[in-house]
Amino acid sequence: RSRRGLYNGKDIRTGNNLSFSMKHTKRTFKPNVFIKRVYSEILDEMVRFHLTTSTLRTIDKLGGLDNYILTSK
């Protein structure tokens, strides 16, 4: 899978489904990714990104997309 977008460290994880009879079957846990337009003050325009919900919450917490990009590792 292409890693284009802001995923805030989230990745595809693997685990098990667990039925009532305690039978384990493999499954994957995918991050909640969606396409969102976010305003950039430096560029003075809306920029389209693939984001996770945790990334969007972090952008709001830090006060905008530009602050998120400057403080992210």
C-alpha cells in the first residue's frame, strides 16, 4: 500500500478474530483513512490529504496544518 498521506504513525496491524467458541482466525486492522481538504496558512490555500482521524485531531490540537508539519518528526 502506498504511504501517501498523513497517518500520524498509524499502520496496518494484524491480529485475530475470536468467535464465541474461542476459534482464532487471522485478520487485519486498518487505520481509519479518509480524504480531507485542510487549509494551509503558509500556502494560503486548501490542500488535499489522506488523513487518519488521529491526525486530524492532532492538527486541531496544534492549531493548524502548518504547525503539525513543523512539529512532526
